[in-house]
Amino acid sequence: MRLARFSGVGLTCFAIQAGILLALGRAGVPGPIANATGFLASAQVNFLLSTYVTWSDRRLPRAEPWARRWLSFQATVAVSLACNTGVYALASGFLPPVAAAAAGVCAGALLTYLASDHLVFRRRRAAQTDHFGASLDDHRRPAAALPGPNGGPAAD
């Protein structure tokens, strides 16, 4: 299911990238610059959609700043942009602009997925908890550890 969500987000962001590429290309901006601009703009949308759609089950612990995840995503984007732009530059010699951009996106998709899965949106270790019951799943505190009616131990 995650791969389907990743692909849907990717297609949405590619549509944004392609729209910017075409608009800037019509305005006379060189292809690689227009493609990179579209890519960078769509990457910001991609971060939001990745956070709330693709990797929504991997919520950030409250102690971890959201900015750290965004910055690590931007580092992934930088590497992916280099790959994307290189493939686009090579493919644009024999493919139309949108097809060349698609080739660049496909080349960077595996890289982006793996970096997102293992770095940016990786599973966080659960906070260590004490086990009080007979089972490892029992996290209830024993009655003696709970406050009593007068604020002291339950044995009050």
C-alpha cells in the first residue's frame, strides 16, 4: 500500500514539475533550469504529501523538531535533483521535454524512496517503558506506585 501512496504522491508532484517545466520553457528559460525549478517547487509539495500521506504512520515524536525532518528531506532532494537533472540533460537530446523529465523522475524515484524509508521517515524506536505486569505488554503501574487518596502511596 505504501508503494501505491508513494507512486500517487510522485505522480502528483511530477504533474506540478511538468507544468512548471512547460511554462518556463515557453517563457524561454533553458530546459535544464526550467526542469530543476519545477523539481524544486514540486519537492516542497512532495514533503508535505509524503509526511501526511505516504509516511503518515511514522509520526514524529514530540521531542523531535519537524524542521530536522524537512532538512533531511531537502538533502535527499539535492541528491535526487542531481540525478534527475543529469538524466534529463542526457535524455532531452532525443526525447521531448516532458518525457525527458519523466526519465529523470524515474531515475531518482528509487533513490528517494530508499532515502525516505531508511533516513527521512524511518521508524523511530519506541520510548523504553517499564513492565510492571506478568506480561511484557502490561505497562500498568502496580497499585503501590499509584497515589492514594491523600496524595501518598496507595497503601494510605
